[in-house]
Amino acid sequence: MKYLRRIVLFLASRLFLVCLILGLMITVFYYAMNVSNIQIILKDGMATRAKYVMGMETKRSELDKYFLTVCLENDNSVLETEQGASPYADYNVRGIDHRLDMGYFWVWPWENSVRLNIQEKIPRIDGRVKGTRADEVIAQQGADALYPPSWPDAGYKVLLTREKGQWKIKTLTPVSK
């Protein structure tokens, strides 16, 4: 009986250790999966938003892949672009250097929302004023108006939610520096 108890205790302790290691591995896997999905959604979503505002992306449906409708309805830059009041409306923008810095964040595998702070910068915009508007824009604003205005560096508090297994940006709140 003494040997049987030792064998059972040995097997139970090893089984507990294996279950603990498997649980840790599963948690790390889901954490890594969520973090990478969130980073991709943020980087691609914010870049697509900037391209939409600058006129490089003409379909608003592209933004729906990354943003919830409520977020887009409250975004002043997107609303100005839809109304034709974007500062980039008179420019042909061919390319941008979009950079996004994210703070550290933690998301448990069972969580469906995450908050984090991001910093968006676009240090270089490749474009020129549209040919038909060139003379008019230069006459009104000077020779510097030949190239698109710089993108304002901005910080945001972002809330992402997971709905139907997909992460999307729910709120994008500007933060003053």
C-alpha cells in the first residue's frame, strides 16, 4: 500500500506539473496572438485613416475593416474629408512615411477590450498640389503651398474591442501633449 500511494502521488504531481506548463503555454500563445492582432489593427488602421484623409484611399469601406462605425462618426478628420474640407483636398499625395508608437499594454486571453496610448507621426508626405489648382493655391498661400501641409503629430487614447473574434478600434480620443 505504501508503494501504491507513492506511485499515485508521483503520477499526480507530474500530471499537475504538465497541466500547469500546458496552461502557461496556452496563455502565452493567446496573449501573443492578441497583441499581434492589436498591433496590426492599430498600425494598418491608423495608416489607412491617414491615407483616407489625404485622398490616397477613396473608399471609406476600407476604414470599416479597422474602425467601428461609432468611432468614424466622431472622428473630425474623417468627417472633414467626407465634406470636402480636408487640408489635403487640393493635393495629389503619392506616399507617406507613417509611424506609430504604442505604449506597453497587457491583454488577457479572455478579455474583449483593451485601452492603450499611441503616438502618431507622419514625418514625410510625398505629393504636390493638383495641376488644375496649382496657380490658384500658390497665389493664395504662397510658394510653400506647392507641397502638402505637414501632418500634425498627435497622441491618442485608444479603446479596442473584440467583436465576433475580430479586434476593432472603438474610440480614438486625442490627448494633449
